[in-house]
Amino acid sequence: MERETPQAAPPPTFLRGEDASSDSSSTRARFERLIRRVQADVCAALEAVEEGGEVFREDAWTRPGGGGGISRVLQGGRVFEKAAVNVSVVYGVMPPEAYRAARPDAAAGTEKAGPVPFFAAGVSSVIHPNNPFAPTLHFNYRYFETEAPQDAPGAPRQWWFGGGTDLTPSYINDEDIKHFHAVQKQACDKFDPAFYPRFKKWCDDYFHIKHRGERRGVGGIFFDDLSDRDQETLLDFITECAESVIPAYLPIIERRKDTPFTEDHRAWQQLRRGRYVEFNLVYDRGTTFGLKTGGRIESILVSLPLTARWEYDHKPEEGTEEWKLLHTCINPKEWI
Amino acid sequence: MERETPQAAPPPTFLRGEDASSDSSSTRARFERLIRRVQADVCAALEAVEEGGEVFREDAWTRPGGGGGISRVLQGGRVFEKAAVNVSVVYGVMPPEAYRAARPDAAAGTEKAGPVPFFAAGVSSVIHPNNPFAPTLHFNYRYFETEAPQDAPGAPRQWWFGGGTDLTPSYINDEDIKHFHAVQKQACDKFDPAFYPRFKKWCDDYFHIKHRGERRGVGGIFFDDLSDRDQETLLDFITECAESVIPAYLPIIERRKDTPFTEDHRAWQQLRRGRYVEFNLVYDRGTTFGLKTGGRIESILVSLPLTARWEYDHKPEEGTEEWKLLHTCINPKEWI
């Protein structure tokens, strides 16, 4: 595996060749500019609400063959227990099994394919607040290109967009979740009224902890392999989604960051963080792909919460607030 | 998936047919008697050292098609944070991909195979003490039979034994680890002087957190697919290994359970527990097999620690006791 080299400061671009020129209008170049702007904006917004004065630490790295990333992490704040906003731009070669895992639909006939050259760029973020009534946020927007797999004549070059924004509370506040979903719907509706229902369901289906029969949280939107419109339109859509992260999330944090809580609330939050770990390590495509392709481990696993808990056979009593959350994770509902 | 039914008390046997008669001398019957005895003995030994007076809770369950299990869990003790000793006897049908994951060597030519009927019985245990200087123990001994995969003519019936006992400290105490390995070697040497070196290396190779380049702990012994001697000999060997668990582990607990420790020691233990979670959810064959085949989730995931921690890019300072542990996990050594 190629290993990353730490950089004292982020380079102007991680791209190479013509894409690297500052006025390039290639999709790769425009996408890199988007994700770096989103990273800066989200970090600034979170620092503004982080009353403890904690700021994001920044780690930049490059890879020998081109590409690299910037991880920004705030840990141990007063409002945020652990928040990470990462961008990465990767030129790589994926093992054929990783290609099949990433694109099951395109993988037919590639059983004997060789390694697959790919380009992947994305912004990825997980924000775990301290307060058990303040939900965890995840968002990720990415652009992918693959060359044709070696030794699989006829298998096509591919490009696609993927991503989503979803919410994982430990307690249900209808007001918060409705607001969150309304902002996602608004972003989707600007492009196609069919998007929100489709991507909302996709999100519920994706963030499914199969061995528990539970969703990780209360969803949001999720999509992958999006290539059924022109790149221009899809890039605009992704931009809209990414710019909706702050208005969807920050009002909830403002409302919940100082809610009084007990040790019992905290213990339940910790159990739900255990479920978060289960989902990310067992099912999450980005995580399992990253672990297989030798990505920068600390950037991949920064999505895990600072602390988590597993109690044997814990079952919340019916009718309690904890039960209500669990019931909602088992039976996803429509919020708007 | 078949679902389990809770039982008020464990039945005399989980076996069916002729194996179920109390004087059956079949391998299945002898193995079930062994694992139930080991479960009782280990729980009794741990309760004797658990000064808080906590005792093991017992959950028994059966499955509609036959088989079942007994989970015994002690949580929140003074000495033990979470300790579980489970037995299970399962008649099932595994998806062909689970068969291939379980027996990669036998899977050639079974790409188009249908579901594979199997029998699996085992005792499995993870013991997480509270004190950061008292190491975590894991042991597991199991017996497996598969029918020939459907639609794969010529693929053989299989039986094999597997298992091992391994230690995961947060701090290195040479005296403890040498004692632990010496007991494993003693058990192995009664059967074949080649066993210990072979199974010690297998253990180091198996408990490998590949994405970290670290072993989970300081190893012990591990083996799988053991079928190269007669069943009688291998059953005797497994019995010897299982009976070595208490003499290998309890003296260490007695020595370390009351060692004074600081919050920093505890935080480091929690980070190492995070690694434990990573290994179990990403790589452990028993866990991933159980999650895929719809085993009893609470029994499978009881191996996870009560609490765990992930700090971004944590690196112990060179020369510290934390660094020494990490260095040993990266570079496994010979202890005797």
C-alpha cells in the first residue's frame, strides 16, 4: 500500500496534470474546490458555536502517486466531544473485490478483472456533541471515476456522485428531526420532487444495522452511483446538499447543547454510540472500502465516537424516551 | 433466519436424535458435555475471585430446528467489568459465502454451491477486568461439521476442531505473559512439541488488526480447521487446552486486580478496548460468521467491552509503558 506523507500545510490542490491549474473547469477541479470550501465553512460554523474555545486541528497529507487529504478534527470541546471534517482526493488502484463492493451493479462480468484504477474525491464529516440531547451528524459528498478494469474487455469507464446527510439522535425531539428533514427536502426539491422521497428511503435502507434490525438513526438523505443526469446538474445538486448541512444542523445544536441531563441519559447515549461503531465498522461502505484500500486510518476511523458502551442484553422499558428512540430506529417514519 | 426461543432453564442437551441420549459416545455428545463442564468451571472460578459478590446471569435459548445455547454474563463486578462464558450447539444452514469465509481452503469449486447444512458447537468466552493492569482474556473451543454443499457434486463432508486462548493486556508485565504462554505450551507439549510454536504463530497471525499493523494483544495459541489426527486425539487435546484456561489466567488476575491506577492508565485501557472492538467487528471469524448467519446477537456481541474509546491520532510517547505495549503488539515476540 502507498503510505501518506504529512505536509506542513495543505497544498493549493491535490490534483495533477491539467486538472491542477487554478482555472481548470474540469469536474475534478470544480469538485475539489467545492469540498475544500465546504470543509472551511463547516469548521468555521462549528468553532463559532464551540464555547470552550477549542479549535480544529489540521493534518494535511499527500500520497506518492498524487492526491492527498486534509483532516480537521476538534476533540474534547465543551459542545463537541469529537468533530471531524475531512477532504481527500485520491488517485489509486483498487483490488477488483473492492471495485465489486463499490459498484455491485457494474461488476457483472468482472470476476476475473485485474486491479481497477480510480479517482475519488470527497468531503466526509461526523460530529458527535457532548450533550445526549444534541444529535450526531454525518455528511459525506463524493465524486468517483474508474478506468476500465484491466483484463475485463468491454467493462466501461465509470463516473458517479454519491453522498448524503443524516442525523443520529439518542433521544427523539420531533421538532429537531422535522426541521432537519425539511431542509434536506428543500435542497432536493430544487432539482426534482422525486429526489427527497427516493433519497430519504435510500438513507433508511443504507444505515441499517442488519444484525440488530435497527437503523443507525433517524436518517436524512443518501444516494450513490448517481450518474443518470449530466455532471453539471449533479454537481449543482451536490453543492446545494453540502450547503444545506449548516442550516439543517446548527439550529438543533444551538437548542440542545445546554439541555440538562443525568448519568442515565449519558449511559444511553453511550449505548447508541456503540451502535454507531457497529454500523461503521461492519457495514459502512466508505469505512470498509478505506480499510481495504489502505486509506489513512486515522482519517477513516475518526468517524468513531470518543467513547462508546456495550451492555449485555440492554432493553429499554416500553414507553420510555429510550424505547421511543429505539422504536423509531426499528420502524423508520416519515417526518414531513 | 430462525429466531431463538428463551428457555426458563438449560435443557439437559441441545443435541437431537441418537446424539441426545445421555450415554451417547458420539463426538457431538462428548463435545457438548465438555463445553458445558468448562462453562460451569470457569464461571465458578471467576465468581470465587469476584469480591463484589456479583454472580453470572444465565440465559438459555433454543432454536426451532434444534440446538440452542447458554449465555452466562457477569457485568459490573468489582473485579470484572464484563465477563461472558457462552456455549452453543447449532444445527443450521449457512449461505455459501459464509461457508467460503469459514473454510477458504475447502471452498475451491463451490462458487456455485447452494446453502450448506452444518453443525457447530463451542464454548466462547471474553473476560474484561476493571483494573487496567489486569489483562483481558479470550478463549474459544469449537467443533464443526458440514454436510456436502448442495449443487457442488464431489465437495466433501467436513469436520474440524478450532480454538485458542489469548491474552490482551493494556500494559506489559513480563511475568504475567510468560506464565500465560508457559501454561499454553505445557498443554500443547503433552500432544506434540510442534503444536505450541505452530499455534503461537497462528495466534499472532490471526489476531492481526491489519489496518493498524497491530496484533490485538500478546497472543497465546490459536488453531482452526484441525482435522489431521483422529477425533479422539483432537478431543483430548481440546480438553487439555480448555482445562488450562483457569491455571493460565487466574493467577494473573489475583496479582493485578488491586494494583493502584490513575485516570491516564484507565484512558489507555479504554483506547486498547477500542482496538479490541475494531478487531472483533472487522476481522473476527466467529463474530462475522455469527452476524451473517443470524446467530443470537447478544451472545455474539457480548465479547465487546463495556466501554471503549477512540482518540484521533493518539500516539504514546516513545519509551513509556503505553509505547511498550504498542511496540509489542506491532512486533510480536517469543515469551518462552
